Amino acid sequence: MKKENKVYFSIKNLIYLLLFAATVLMVFKLIPYHTQFDLVYEQGKPWRHDLLTAPFDFPIYKSEVELSAEQDSMMRFFTPYYKINTQRVNEQITELRRNSALYADSALSVYVERTLKMLYKRGIIDIKNFETYLRQQIRTVAIIDAQSMVKMVNLSTLFTPRTAYDYLCSHSENRELLQSLDLNRYILENLTLDKVKSEQALNELHNHISLTAGLVQAGQRIIDRGEIVDGHTFKILNSYKRAMERETVPERNSKWALVGELLLITGILLLFALYLYLFRQKFISVRNIIFLMMMIVIMVSIISLVVRYTTLSIYIVPLTLMPIIVRIFLDSRTALFVHLITTMLIVFMTPNPFMFLIMQITAGMVAVSNLKQLKRRSQLVQVAGFVFLDYVVVYIGMTLIAEGGISHLQWEMFAYFVCNSLLLLFAYVLIFIFEKLFGYLSDVTLVELSDINSKLLMEFSNKAPGSFQHVLQVSNLAAEAAAKINANTLLARTGALYHDIGKLTNPMIFTENQLAGINPLSGKSYEEAAQIIIAHVAEGVRIAERARLPKQIIGFIRTHHARSVARYFYNSFRNDYPDQPVDMTKFTYPGPTPSTKEEAIVMMADAVEATSRSLKDYSEESIHKMVDIIIDGQIEERSFRNAPITFRDVERVKAVFRERLKNIYHSRISYPELKTSTTNTPVKGDTHENA
């Protein structure tokens, strides 16, 4: 057995080691391989950092304005390509000859045909392109004929439909007659832009434009503290930033730089592993480790995608979503520690690490401290509001410290903070997904399950009203006891509501549901009767699994009798048959014993509440004695050996049960009967009113 346990723990430790190594490698791969430029500067303002010298050679890139101006100036050397339609003139002359009014005058018709042939031969171009070329000072156009021969012509020799029509009318003595014949319909463009060849020509032209305007050599002084960032220096700083963040830097990709980054990531994640080992041994399981590592990798991945492939600010990413989800399933300290570790990893990708750290750490604290238990949707909205307020306050404070005034506030940051806070509302959906994925049980689900108007509990109430009243009392006792010893109150209450759900199968065999003293078990042997009663545990598990209740709730059904003995039938058998051997398996519940505080509390509350119904005397002494006998008997049976509950906790639970039962079964005032003034006949008072 020891050897098997040793092998089991070795395999488990190997799995933890592999998960840790996989997380380190994934985070290492997700962080962009470039050095972030985190120096803040502004043109026309003093340089607030130390002396800056170039660590390597880098080009001085031209600004967008300079490149745009050069491109505009180069456009006058651009030659667009057009295809000429040589058939267009014949088509239009054919249409023209159908115009009888024109051909009534043979001389005029000859002039029109000759002029049209000349216009189409030169070329008629679209007026929009023509005017654009004039603005860009383009002088030459390349015309491709049907034989793919290219002819360069001057733009000024081409016509547009309007100028061609004006030319046709103005060069004739019969101008008014020609204008009346509506000849403009025979003048169409016969030059079509060849987009492919024109774009190739334009790209070749742009390729001749240099993107740089000089070179900064390694060791060259750029700027010192207090100096004004003028236009030229601003351009150099932008070029240096571009080289650091977008270009491949030999020093950055060296083996030693990669080793240094890997060491930092490993060290940060090792701190988290150390925290779990020293302070959260109860959370160390394969399921929890996968969940926590997945949360870290997901958040780093999102930030990495935003940095690599978008121009959005990283503050739009709801980083506090992670501690909220971890807090729902684990605890506040672990949630905050995960948030700190993830923030430290993401710092490698942020342009202003100090501000990012302050803003995210405070936001994580706000989120965790305002979310003790998530029972209502409004709580999540409230947390989102507080996180937004934290971002705003910290950002304004940091800007005032750095700049000395509000004029330097970037107002778009507030829009990012709003989006960040709104995205936090998706936590409700993510909680449901992770709950199903990892088998967790959130407070939201517990609230839904504890609704007595749910379908299963309503069926329980209708078919087994006595048992349902019992579980309601047990849930109240368990919830109050759980609060006393810092257990999960909501879990204890919900588990208590379902612990006897197995009585739905055959409710009338249980005394609390029987009417007129009819007991279906009266004709059966003690062993058979005990087995029928014990079977409600297995039936409860079956009903719960069919209803897809969480495994944590099913645990209450399995353990609420642990491996105790069906004492009524066992004692009756021993009394009636003292000389016969007893098969204890016939009278013993299958178990297992409780493994959590909440399961132990429900087991105690169930036994105490059921026994309290059979008391003949509800004095303080009898209640105290009954509670002690029941719970001490469970301790003697070692029913709590697997539950993390102390003797001090048990004594506190006893005290809660005693006080609660005294309040339930307190004595009531006997109301006097009212006598009438004439007949002295007593009139009964309202006996339903409580004292």
C-alpha cells in the first residue's frame, strides 16, 4: 500500500511539474519578442528622462506628413495607362447617320463625321480623371492600342466629352444648328483606365521614395534631461521607438536576452507555486492547478493579441475579470495573488509599466474586496462601477503627479475604462462556462438550487410534505451553524435542502409523511425494513444524478448518514432476538463519511432535528442532553474522521443547535377564555397566535 501511494504521489508531482513547465513556455512564447519603449515624451516639451544615447544603429524615418508631401510631389511624374476603343467612332457614326436632320445638309454632315473621327482618334477621357490629373500636374498619358502598342501623348491633347462637344460646335459656321441637333449623345469616352498597369507604374514611382532621412549611429547622443524636444529630435525619438518595438534588434534576440526573460517568467510563476505550497495546500489538485494556470495564460494571450495585432490600448482588456472568477471558485487571497502574478507577467508588454502596475493592482484589490459572495447580478454591476472609479482616480492622480496639470489627460482613456468595466459584466457567462468545465460550484448556482420553488423541490414538497418540512428545519440549523464556524453557509443550506430527496421514491414509509398512524413497514422484518429505509440514500443519489445536480450537492445525500446504524430497527432486533447473531450490514448505511465541514454540519443537523421531534419534554435540560448524545455518538462512530472539523467547531455547532431548538420549541402562553357578561359562556381565543 505504501509503495502504491508513493507511485501515485510521484505521478501527481510529475503532472504538476509538466503543467508548470507548459505554463512557463506558453507565457514565454506569448510575450512579443521586442523591447518595449516606455519613455514618455511630447514635441515642444522638456525631456524628463536621463541622457539618451543610441544603443545601436537605426535609421531616421520620415514623418507621415513628409512622406505624403513627397508622394504628392512625385505624382507629376506619374503616367497613367489607358486602353483606346478604336471601334467606338464607327459605332457612333453609324448611329449619327440615322439623324435625317443632319444629313439634309451634306456639307455639314461631312464636317461632323470628319470632326468626330479626329476627336476619337485623339482620345476622349473621363472628365473626373482629367481634372484630377490636372491638379496633380500630370502631363503625360500612355495610350495602348489594339495591337498593344503604347503611345505617350500629352494630357492637353486629349478631350473630355464636354470639351469634344464644344470643339465640334465651335469650329463650324452652323454652330446654332449643330447645338440644336443634340450631337453630344454621339460623343462618349473611348479611353478606359488600365488599372493594373497604372498601379504598377504608381508603385514603381513610390518605390523610389526613401522612407528614411539619415542614420543615427550607436553611441550617438540623442537628448538629455531638460532639453526641449524639437521637431528633428521628435522624429529621431519616434524612429528609435519604432526600431525598438517593430524592428528586429540584434541585442534583443540574443541568447542571453532570451535566457533572462525566461528566468524572470520562471521566477514569477515559481513564486505563485510557492504560495500555493505554503499557504493553500487545500487547493493543490490537478483540476485547480489547470484552472489557475489556464486563467493566467488566457489573460496573457489576450493582452499579447491586443499588443501585436491591434492599435487599441491594453486598458480596454478587463484584467480584473480574472480575480473575480478565481474569487468565486476559490478564495480572495488566491484571487489577488493570481492577479498580481499575471500583472507582473503582462508588464513586459506595456508601454508604461509603472502606471500599469499601480492601476491594475488597485483595480484587483477593489474587485476582490467588493465581491465576498456573488449572489445577485447587481453585485457584478457594482463591482464594475467601483473598478471604473478606481481606474479614473488612479489615472488622474498619476497624470497630475507626472505632468502637473489636467491639460495632459488623454480623454480617450476614459472611453477605454468604460469599455473595460462593461466587459466585466461577461463574468456571469464565464463563471457558468468554467463551472461546467471544471466541475466547480458557484454561489450563483447555489442560490438557484436553494430556490424552494424549483421543479424538484416543489415535487418534494407536494409528495413528501413531512420530509420537506424536516429538510427546511435542517437547512436553517445547518446554515446558522456554518456561519458560526466560518463554513460555507450557502452550501450547507443548499445541501441540507436536498439531503433527503431520496424519500421522494416512497414517501409514505417515513413516519413524518404517514397519516392516521398507518405504517407500511409494520408487517416486515427488521432487516427488510432497515434496508428499505437505508435505500433512500441510493435513491436520492439516483434522483440527483438524473436531475443533474452538482456533485458537491450529491455529496450531502451520500454522507448525511455516513456509516451509521439504523438504530431503531437494530435496537428492536436486538431486543426481540437477543440470542440471534446480527448481520450489521443489514442495518448500516453505506456511507461514505463527510469529507467537508458543510457535510459534517448537515449530518449533525439532520440527526438532531429528527430526534428533537420525538422528545416528550422540550425543557432546556432535555434539549441539551439530546444534542450531546446525538453528536457525541457520531463522534464515537468516527463519522467526522475525514472532515476538516475540530472539537471546538463541534462545540460551537452544539451551542447553535441548542439555542435554535429552544427557540423552536419554546413554551407558549395559554390564552384565557372570555366569559360573556350575561351567560358566562366562555368564548375560545385564537390558539394559532404565537406568544
